[in-house]
Amino acid sequence: MMTPFTTPKDLVNALRQRSPIGRRQLEEMFRSLVAKLVDCVVRRLKLPDDPRRSTDFMLRSIEMYLVSQAPHVFNGASETFFEALVLWYCRRVLVEPASHKRGIGRSARAIIPELVSEELN
């Protein structure tokens, strides 16, 4: 992770204190990945959403999710764990509700692994 918050625990603590520096760091870490995921889901499911606006909402949602977790979750958490937690949350928010809303079911949940292998590399 980049400075000034060198561990996931430090970053989440900064987010809990509503630190603009912490929010900026979170955005720098995940904006491009989240933008790609949002764009792919919007495009593939033919949703009328604006991908740029949806990306902003998703980043704010990630921040709220991280802040809502118990502090001990991040004790000794690695950067890999932190990134995996954020990706899991994105999948949960972006894919599952869209698949239920459009009646697609479990097949839509395969979008995220496909996105990671095809379009995010």
C-alpha cells in the first residue's frame, strides 16, 4: 500500500475518522479496477446506468462497507486479504442484485471471474 497508511488497519481507521487522505488513498487503490468492473457489468447487462457515476457510488459503498466491519477484522490483515475483501464485496454488490433484478440467476455470477481473466488484465 502507498503511504501515509501502510496497512489495511491504518487505512480503515483513517476512513472511520473520515480522513480525506484515507478516502483519496482508497480511491487511488481501487478506482481503475472498480471502473472496469462497473463498466463491464453495465454493458453486459445492458443497464441504463452511467458507469462513471456508478463507479463513484461503488467506491463510496466500499468505504462504508470497510468502516462497518469490526476493527479486529483488519488486525494483521495483509494487502492481499484487503484486496480480496474489496473484490468480494464488489462482486456481491454488482453482480448478485443485477442478476436477481433481471431474473438471470446464478449464470450471471460467472461474470466476475470472466471479467478478471478477459478484461482486467
